[in-house]
Amino acid sequence: MAVILGIESSCDETAAAVVVDGWRVLAERVASQAADFATWGGVVPELAARGHVDQLPGIALAVLAEAGLIPTDLEAVAVTARPGLIGSLLCGLTSAKVFAARLSVPLLAVDHVQAHIAAIRLGERGEDVAYPLVALVASGGHSHYYLCREPGRIEPLGGTIDDAAGEALDKAAATLELGYPGGPRIEVRAASGNPAALDLPRSFLRDDTVRLSFAGLKTSLLYRVRGPQGKDALRLDDVGLADACASFQGAVIDCLLAKLALAADRCDCRHVAITGGVANNGALRRAAAELAAARSWTLHLPAPVHCGDNAAMVAALGELMLRRGEVADLGVQASPTGSAPAPCGAIRGRCSHRS
Ligand code: KG4
Ligand code: ZN
């Protein structure tokens, strides 16, 4: 039995969790600074780092207490070491190093994007997830597709060439004066809107590349609601606002799912996963479930609490790394960039994998 403390602080969520064997969550907490950043319209890196300094020690000790454990019960500490905001990462990594050194337990330096995918292990026996699978990570910083031949290993298949899906939703919400974070606010308004009301572009939708682009969609919305220069005052009634939200959200979902289908076809893979903060979106989850039923996919959608940034997913990946002996030394550095290689030839060609 491996009892692991997970720590996540790559952006504006400070999180800690105690997870057993990579799937059973004993306790977890996520303290989000999103409300603090609503007035700024986005994350201010320096403030986010200071927020982590305030929150981290209390949250880590609180999850241990909630799990009914004391620090010496821990067998390892897993922490997000990359990618993310460097100041934010350093807070979590430094705390994790202190725990690991003080307790003489292994330190596991986790990649945040891979951890989002490892979230599919939580709440069910990780061994029951079938591989290989194709995973979409759709968050504020990423919208990429990966082939996972085995747990904890990823190969990039393609993704966005400009904005991430969450970033596009956040910017659309700013255009519509809905505040930050945009994804959930757009989802609420979209619920009563007509997704066909605005004819918005869907870049690359019908081509044969695993590519996304949301820049044109974002600009198109801006011109539609704020005039040809994008500078007019917003004049939408509640119905117009709901329609704009539903149309924008619908376009994002169409693109994300079309390329998921393409990526799965390319790899002859019937096991698929969608993770990351955008996977919280109810309309996306419903559309993905319909697509999965139509294509006889096994679809893995983490519980909403494990889609956005959280520490249980960090411990879930950490447990795989511990089993493989992928232990970091205390000199490990935080990095703003990820560990997965850049998407390569697989974007257009077929995958070498056949299931
Ligand atoms: O994974 P995450 O918590 O942090 C990053 O690693 O980026 O994702 C945050 C992103 C934000 O852009 C936010 O607007 C989006 O996820 N998001 C949503 C929803 N909840 C969060 N997007 C659409 N619908 C939601 N319900
Ligand atoms: Zn994330």
C-alpha cells in the first residue's frame, strides 16, 4: 500500500491530497485564487505565487489530519514540477522537498499535463483503465491529444496551434464582459442559448490533421458582438448573450471532439479520455458521451473535482513513478515548460500503434 501526499501549485490553485495506491483518495483540498483574479481578468503570476505561500502549509497539514494520518505515515511526496508559472511551481516544489527531506521519503517530480491524464485512475481501480488510450487534455494552458500506450507514458498526437480551449473560453468571456474564469460562466449562460444562433468558424474542422485553432473563432465573436473594429460597446440582451455563449461553446466542443475522433481513428484506439479544466463542461461531457456511444468507445471522464487542477491527480501519477523507481533528487528544478516532446509527424501520418 503506497500512501502518497500530492501537492499542486502550477497556476492559481493551491492543492494537496492524500491518495492510496494511486487511486483511493483519502482526503483532498483545492484552494482556488480564481475569485481574487476576477478583477484582474486573469492570473497575475506574482500574486498567485504569494497566495501559494500563504495556503500551502495549512492545506497540506489539513489533508493529512482529514485522512487520519501523521506525516510519518507518508511513503512518498509527489509534486507538480512542470509546466506552469515558475513562481507558483517553486512554492509547491519547495514545500514538497521539505516534506520529503524531513521524512526521508521519495520525492516524485510530476509533469502537470501527464497528471491531468492520470486523473482517470482516481475513484476506480487504476488497473481497470484499459490501454492504449487516446487522451485530450483541455485546460487553460493546453489543448492537446496524446497516445498513452501504458499508464503514465504519453506521446503527443497534435493540438492547438494558438490558444488553448480554456484560454479561448476565458477570452470570449472577457469579450462578453462575463468575468474570469470564463469557461464556467459561459457554460451557465449557454444553457439557455441557441448554439446555432451565430455562425462562427471552426478552424481545421474537416481537414485530416490533429490540429486545433481558436484564434479565428475568438476574433469572429469579437467582431460579431462589438462591431467591425471590435471596439463597440457590448449591446446584447440576455437572450443575445445566451446565444453568443452557446454558439461559442458549441464551436469549441465541435472542434475538440472532431479531432478526438480523428486522433482515435489514427491510432485505431477505442479507449479515450478527456481531462483538464474544460472537461468540467457539462455540454462537452454530454456530447462526448454521445460520440463514445456512437463509436463504441470506452470514455474516461474524471469526476469534475479531478478535471481542473487538483493534487489527487499528482499523487496518482506519482504512484506510477514510484513503482518505476522514477524518484527525483532534492536538487530537481521547476520548469515552466513540459516534459512531453512537441507534437511531431504523427499529426498528419498514422500512428505506429495498432490495438
Ligand atoms: O486545468 P485547469 O484547472 O487549469 C489549467 O491547467 O489551465 O483549467 C482551467 C481552465 C480555464 O480556462 C477555465 O475557464 C476552464 O478550464 N474551465 C471550463 C469549465 N470550468 C473550467 N471551461 C468550460 N466549462 C467549464 N465548466
Ligand atoms: Zn491544469
